[in-house]
Amino acid sequence: MGGAECNKIENTENGSSVDLESSLPYGGGLEIHKVNLPPPKTTLQALRHRLGEVFFPDDPLRQLNDQTCFRRFVLCIQYIFPIFQWGTEYNFQLFKSDLVSGLTIASLAIPQGISYAKLANLPPIIGLYSSFVPPLIYAVLGSSRDLAVGPVSIASLVMGSMLREAVSPDDTAVYIQLAFIATFFAGVFQASLGLFRLGFIVDFLSKPTLIGFMGGSAIIVSLQQLKGLFGITHFTNEMGLIPVLFSVFNNRSEWAWQTILMGFSFLAFLLITRHVSMVKPKFFWVSAAAPLTSVILSTMFVYLLKADKHGIKIIGELHGGLNPPSVNMLRFHGEHLSLVVRTGVVTGILSLTEGIAVGRTFGSMKNYQIDGNKEMMAIGAMNMIGSCASCYVTTGSFSRSAVNYNAGSKTAISNIVLASAVLITLLFLIPLFYYTPNLILSAIIIIAVIGLIDYRAIVKLWKVDKFDFLSCITAFIGVLFVSVQSGLLIAVGISILKIFIHVTRPNTVIMGNIPGTQCYQNISHYREATKVPSFLIIAIESPIYFANSVYLQERLLRWVREEEEQTTKKNLNSLKCVILDLAAVTSIDTSGLETLVELRNKLNKRDLKIVLANPSEEVMEKLYKSQTLKLYGSDAIYMTVGEAVSAMSNHQ
Amino acid sequence: MGGAECNKIENTENGSSVDLESSLPYGGGLEIHKVNLPPPKTTLQALRHRLGEVFFPDDPLRQLNDQTCFRRFVLCIQYIFPIFQWGTEYNFQLFKSDLVSGLTIASLAIPQGISYAKLANLPPIIGLYSSFVPPLIYAVLGSSRDLAVGPVSIASLVMGSMLREAVSPDDTAVYIQLAFIATFFAGVFQASLGLFRLGFIVDFLSKPTLIGFMGGSAIIVSLQQLKGLFGITHFTNEMGLIPVLFSVFNNRSEWAWQTILMGFSFLAFLLITRHVSMVKPKFFWVSAAAPLTSVILSTMFVYLLKADKHGIKIIGELHGGLNPPSVNMLRFHGEHLSLVVRTGVVTGILSLTEGIAVGRTFGSMKNYQIDGNKEMMAIGAMNMIGSCASCYVTTGSFSRSAVNYNAGSKTAISNIVLASAVLITLLFLIPLFYYTPNLILSAIIIIAVIGLIDYRAIVKLWKVDKFDFLSCITAFIGVLFVSVQSGLLIAVGISILKIFIHVTRPNTVIMGNIPGTQCYQNISHYREATKVPSFLIIAIESPIYFANSVYLQERLLRWVREEEEQTTKKNLNSLKCVILDLAAVTSIDTSGLETLVELRNKLNKRDLKIVLANPSEEVMEKLYKSQTLKLYGSDAIYMTVGEAVSAMSNHQ
């Protein structure tokens, strides 16, 4: 350890630095650099920086810098109500585009609204109400230019299946009330996530999980539609794959051939139009207009042939008129409250995930940024206000937004056009839906959800990442065979388990020298990397903290033991020095520091020197504060593995 | 991008490699190395390796390699019953040491056993039963040579406070039954953790959490002892700081001066002996023998002066004899089952943590390794069998093991000596405890737990790691003011929250060149590091996966935006190339891969080139499998940041 006395640990005024005498040349000819201590920060500064990164990573107040008071006020108003931002530059040219796209999505939204309400076991009219108020609110508060707002299939399905646990949908008044309360909670939950900048919670629903969840849900939803398509009256109340199939085949006596024939004809029609639009994206309007066309055709068909007298079930009378207020129905007590809150949270998080993912997708296509937290507040406000105006959970829908985008929408005005079209329907056209057959709604739902089964993505997951495939397939199977909520819960659990496995069992790899360089790499990755005799260089690929410090200590000692066994067996130079490459150790806590101390003690007892290379800012600071640095000594910390090897070979 | 055509992506037979034409010299004079794809592995190989690392990191079957069948059988038996391993070499010399240490810990264990049983609201005799059977079992199954087994304060306290929620301790028969059932569940839980190799779950009780928890519990326990020390009859049933102090001062009328005088005298005596042993470790036996001495002295005092007639409460009659079987009391149904299971799990994990930590501490002092999973099975078996023989939760106790170690114990035989001493006590000496005053038990408990308040460690936590301090202080305050279990739960929650924050909000740092080298380091850490004009080099300090991919994308784009604003403001060379240093990105999932693709698309739209440096084995493999590698192109992946800078400067 000849050179050790040349080095010293300095504690200078403006911080502290472990001076390794930067100009001292060692045997390897490599200049050794001192490893700085980072500039000192007060606790408050560190806390502020940390909180800033956690809660304000996007630095939302940036544009307020260097502005006058009035300008700041205007910017704030524009931040809360983006309509004031783009509204000032709005012109007739833009309006023409928005009018066309608004009318296109309306033709899709009206039949979808009615169908999705049925999916949630709600009266069809609620679906129309929910396509009127929320788009208006989103137009004022939302920051996406392409999002088309309204009820969506997954959230409708989950709400329907969860609320059914408490109250039968036949008990309409109570059921509707629970739905509105759940919607209110969904809105509160969504808005608070945004307000408290906890948007990252949504990220825990990873995409693989969602692919599996949506695939499973799509199958469940489609199976539920067999009731309508086969004209079955006595259908099971359960959602699982097996009871539903059982129910379909057990009630063969109720199958009505007229319903089946008509249903499958329209299903074929819709499938063909969908296929046309998928093959030629230019004809997107074919599939966009198909649902309304089918509704009109089938209604006329029933009306003209009096098919309702021949076993084809129809919607029947709907009460038109504007959304009635429902704020008096929001009660926050009673026996079902806990279930309703849970329903709100689950549907809230699901609809948020869909809305934000859709908004981000189109934002990135048109090259503008979506502020996740702000969107959450907008969607939350939309649902809170919606629940007071007879609307159930709504969000940005993928299918409608895609149509909106393709139809050339420019701003959120297309949502206002959509709302106006729904308004006219509510006021004047409702009676026309009297003869609309139920089977057409089932067909529309099946077509809408069938696109959610993304088997190609599942195959790709298997190829690229087995763990992601596992989350995906668990969600899929869970939804199909257990229940929609449990499937989701299990899949999220598996995603989190993955994090825990990664944290508690981090990789440790043996490094070797890339010949002719000062570069050291994983020997199992780079075949040309060669071990340095007498040295064992181990890279720890994770922060060291309480959850893995015990494991890491044992694993590192096992590497050392195995290396010693190898050298003895092969009669090589015996091991003299262990170098820990801390490049990927981005953080350390007190348990990790203790592990480093114990490792040193244990290796020293075996006459092995232990040396640290490439400590990060935080690690260096903690090593210093905990006195571990003093214990290791200044000749045991190096900036790179190369310098450590060079310095240590010189010592021996 | 002149050199791009020289590079090619090869897919060779024995794996695939992205060949960056290793010998091509670039302008920087730096040789560019190819970034290998790691050798291909089948799914089964990868799974096997992964499961091996997660569940068998210590490679427990290593010693079975290259052995005959018979030898393997012997090794297995020795693995399960370590007594057969060291038993063959046992001799009289070792026994002499074990006899001395066994008798020393017996003199401590007998009064402690009685006291701790009272802490758990159990009859004192159960404490003696629990000091007889478990040490015998541990002697056969345990692998630590220094662990002294028996009831411990924390687990006793928690069991007492949790079971009291269901049944009053005055309802002795039912209460004892619940305690035995909880002990059984604790054993089952402990043994299954070991059996399924889930020992790492114990690591989630981090040391800072435990320091806070034990400090808080020690205060709670000491306060409970005021009942005995002040001779109060009507004492609160609650555990919190405030109700207990309230109860003590509200019942001033019940304070008995004789009790107080005698209690505090013995407390002072015990404190002095403890101090002597702490100052001079050679005199460890002073504090080890003090409890038994106090018991004998105080009992004689009460007997001779008939003090029990003057307000000093005594233990009274105890029924001697061996442990009665209690297997018939284990019932696994009934209304309190869920609470009992929870009690079992909580006391199980707490006693496991203490036992294993103590075992590891002394193992590392004598330089032998403790197999955590094996210890869990031993402690679990001990509690399962114990619960059938009238014992409650036991584990390796810190105070007794320290005495054992200091008294020179050599093997687990000292536990057998301890058990024999307790056996003799149970059979013949029980009547002698009739006149033992309760106050002496209170004094013994206070002295035992007071050492758990480690204020120096708390101060150190504050200095070194604020987040660890937070877990510690939350546990402390939670235990003091809410409840023992909630305090623990909140603190564990905070530890896990820390992991989540680290995972969802990883650091990203800007790198600069260390002048005169090919080395790039964090510019906020190394002041000499200088930015390379036209380049932005960002190191991502965490794996990229679903929980942080959205954040990372936004954060990286913000770095780019800020850098562009800076260069415009200062009129510097405009930004041309972004280099991502992936050295610390030890893993990536499909969400992370998508983020890399989107980042590339977004930066390309701004006419910026993006380049990856230093991808790890797993990242490289996934980049290849997901076709991301093809998209980026072979001129966008480099082995080091230095090579990337050198190659890209040449292109421009």
C-alpha cells in the first residue's frame, strides 16, 4: 500500500474533497483523478430539489418566469382553461374542420352512448346524457385537441359488474343513484390525483397489463352480447366465461331465429365496414358512419315489417329532453358506500388511463405535449360535474378520438359540435329510437370491443419480455375466469412484484478488461473482456438499500468464494483485491453503508483488499457523512475501475 | 452520418452481434468497439438462472456436488440437524465452556421469562415453560452457536397488546388459548418463509424502522411497568403514551410508598450493575447475574419482613411441574381467528427479525455464516412445537445471546444447559417464587428494554440519510401515540414508499468530459467535467420500466428543451446530438423500449440525433428482440460515451 500516505482526505471550506493527488502517476501510466465530494447542500435545498423532481418534474411554472403580474394572471387563466389559449386564434377555417369532425363523431357517439349505457346496466338515455354534458366541459378545460369525450366500454363494463354486486339493475332507481355516486367519486379521485400531482399512480397500470385486461374484458363483453344477439330472456347475472357460455347453451329453447339472423347480418355488415376502414384508412368514415346507418336501417326494418311482434326485442319508449339534475341523488352514507367508493376508484383509474393514453398518443402524432396532471383535473372535473347532471363515468374514448383525428378535427370545438348534435337528438329525435332493436346495440358493442383484443402485441410481449407477458396473460386469464376487478388487481400485483424482485435481487456481474483500453465490461456480455489476474471486479447493478443489502453481501461473498476456488483449482495467481464498480449504484441508505463496512471487515479478515470505483454523487456524499469513507481510506476510492486497477497493481 | 454504411447488424449463428467494425478509426483517434449481443439463452435457461438468483442466491446445494450418495445423505441430515455436524467433534473441553455460559444465561433467563410472560399478559409460569422446550429444539435444529433462545420483550409486548383487542387477559383460559394458537401461526409463518425461501421479506423491516420501533416500544413497555413500580391497582388497559401517563397521575391515591421505595432501589441497583458491565465488558457477569440476585434478595426481604402484608404485591402461588401439553387447545376456527392469525404473523416476523439479526451479528463476530432461510425453519419449528407444549412465541434474544457469547459459549449445548436449569426450577424451585414481589419483575423489564432506545443511532440517521430518519421517527411516534402495530405498519409503508419514489422518479444527470481522458462524469459532481459542444450527454440512473417510462420521457425532453434554450441564449453551438448513457439502466421492459422509440421519433422531428451508450447485457438483448436496435441503426449504439462522442463528432 505504498502510495497510500500520499493521499489525504481534505475537508475544505466550500465542501469537502477526497484528494487522491490528481497528478500522481502510477505504474500503469494512468493518471489518477480525485473523487470529489459533491458541493454541500442544506437539508432544505436537498428536500426542495427532491420534492420538485417528484411532484413537478415538468416544471409547470417555468413559463411564468420573467413575466409581468398581468401576464402571469392571463397565463394562469389560460393554464386552467386552455380554451382561452387557442380560442383567441380561432377562425372560420378551423371551424369548418371541427364541424365536419364533430358531426362524424356524433354519428358514432349516439349509438355507442346508448349501447355502453346498456353495458353498465343503465337505461340507454343515460348514455346520451353522458355524451352531452361532459364534451362541453372538456372543451373548456381539456388540453388535448383530438380527444372525443363520452362513455367508454371498459369503464362501463367494470361499473356494471361491480355495482351489480350490491343492487340488482332491475331496481333501477337505486342502481342509477349508485352509478351517479360512483361517478362522483371517480371524478373526485381523478381530480385529486391531478391536483396532488400523483399522476404517476396511473403508470402502475402498465401497458402489458392493460393489453391483457382489455383483451379479457373484450371477450367478456362480447359474450354478454350473446343475450341480445340470440334473443335470450333468462340470462345469467354472472360475468365469467364459463357461466355465460353455460347460460347461452342451456337456454337453447329461448333462441329466436329471427333475432339471430338479423343480428348476425348486421354484425357481418359492421365487420365488413370495419375491415374496409382498416385496409384503406382514407375510408375511415365508412366504419364511423356504419353504426348510425345500422341503427337507422334496423329501426326502419323493424318498423316496416312490425318485426317487434315476431320476437325481435326493441328499446321501447325513451323519455326525451335535457339532462335532469341529479345532484340531489348524491348521498354519501348508507350500506353500499364502500362498494361505491371502490367502484369509483377502479372505474376512475381505468377511464383516466384510457383518456390520458389516447390524449398522449394523438398529442405525439401532432407533436404537442399533454400535461398528464392537468388532464386528470379536467377529466375529474368533467365527471364530478357530470354526476350532478345525470351522466355516468366518461373519458376520452380511443375509437371516437381516432375517428375525430381522421376526420380532421383541429380543436376541442369538435366536442362542442358533438354535444350540440346530441342535444338535438335528446330534444327532438328520441322518439325515433322506439323501434330500434336491442340486437343492433349488441352488434355495435361487439364491433367496438373486438379491436381491443391485440393478439399481435401479446405475441411480441412473449418474444421480448417474459415478465411483461406474464402480467399480460395473468390479467387476461384473471378477467376471463375470476372477475374483472380481480384480474386487474392480480396483474397490477404481478407488475409490482417485478419491481420488488428487481429491487431485492439485483444483478451482480463480473467485469473484465477490454484489451487495449481502460474500459471494463461484463465478461458474460463481451467475450473479448478478460479478467485481470489477482483482481475480482464486480459491478453491482442497483442501488444498495435495506431491501437488498443482506442479499448483496451474501452474493458478493459468494462471488469471492467462487473466484478463490477457481484460482486454487486452476493454480492461478491468488486473489488479492476486490473492486466494486458502483457505476449503477445510484443511491445508498444506511443499511447499504453498513453492508459496505461489513464487507470490508469480512474481506480484510481474509487478507483481501476492497476498493470502490465510480461512486455517484449521492453515494460519495453518504460515504463521507457516515464516516465509511474514512474507514475505507483515501486509497480505496477511485473514479474509474481502470484507475483503481492501475493504482492497486502498483501497490502490490 | 458518413460512417453509417460501414457498420452492419449481423445475425450470426451462435448469437447475433451488432458489428460496429471494431477496427475502424474515427476522427477522435479513438478505436470504436462493437457492442455485442449477449450469447443467446433459451427461455428455460433464462428462467432457471433467474429463479436460482431469486430463491437460491446462496447456492445451498453447492456442497453436494461431486459427492457419493451416502455422503450426500449424511450432508442432508447434517443440513437439517446441524447438531450432527458439530456433535461428532464435541468434547469435554467445549462442554465446560458451555456449562458455564448455560448456567449464566439461566440465571438471567428465569427472571426474564417470568417478567416477559407478564408483558404478554400471560401467567408467569408460561414464561418458564417457554424457556424450557424451545432451547432444546433450537439446540438440535439451529445453526447459530451463540443464540440463546427464549421469550423476548418486543414479541411479548406486541402479542399482549394485539390479543387484548379480542379478549381481556382476565379471561385467562381463553386468553392463553389464543396465545398458543397465535404462537402456532407464528411458527407456521416463519417456517414457510424459510421453506419457500422468502426470507427476504424480513429485510423489508429495515434497520432504521426497527430502531424507531424498538425505541418507541421500549418507552411503551417501561411506562406499563409503572403499574408495578407504583403499586397501582386500577391501571388503564391502553398502551399509548398519553392514556398511560394519565392513568398513573390520576391514580395518585393508589401510590404505595413502600412499593415505590423498594422498586426504585432495585431499579437503581440494576442500573448500576448494567453501567458497570457497559464500562468494563470483562464484568459482563455483573449485569447478567443482577436480575437473579435482585429476585433472591427482594423475595427474602418480603418473606422476612412480611412486606406482603404492607402493600407490596407478590406473585403468589405458581403450579410447578413440567410443561403440560397444549395441542388440544389449538383450534382453527372461531370468531377471533383473523386477529389471532394477524398476531401470529406480526409477532412471527418481529421475532424472526430479532433472531436472525442476532444470529448474523454473532456469526460475523466469530466469522461463520448463518443461513437465513434455514434459521427461519428452525425458529418456525421451535414455535410450532412450542405451541403444543404450553410455550408462547420465542426466538433468539439479543440480551441473552450477548451474555451467552461473553460467557464463552462454544455450541448450542449451552441452550441445553439452560433448559436443564429451567427444568430443575420448574420441578423443584417454583414454590420459592411465592414471595417474589411484582415490582422486581417491572424493574427487570425496564432495565432489559431501556437498552433498546438507541438515540445515538437516531442522530446518525439524521446526519446520513434523511429518508431513513423519517422511517425511524415515524415508527417511533406511531408506536408511542397510535399503537404498536400501526407504528410498525406505517414505518414499513414509508420504507416501501421510498422504493417506489426511487423507481418512479429516477435521477437523470448531465455528463461532461473529464479533461484529458475519455471519461465522462456527472457535471454537478465533478466540477472539472466540461460539456462537449453540440452534445447533450444524459445518464439515466435506473432501469427503464412501466413505472417510470412516462416520467423519463418527459424529463429527458425537458433536459433537451432547457439545453436548447441555454445554447440559444448564450449563442453557443446549437445542439446536434443527444447521447443517453445507459450504464445504470440495468434492465428495460416493453414500456421502456417504447419510450426509447418515441424519444427517437420526437428528437428526430427536431433534427436531433439520438445515440445510446453502454447498454447492458439485458438491455442489448431486448433492444435486439424488439427491433428497436434496427430502428436506431448500428451507428447509434456504442460501448462507451467516449466512443459515441468520438464517432458522432466525426459524422458532423
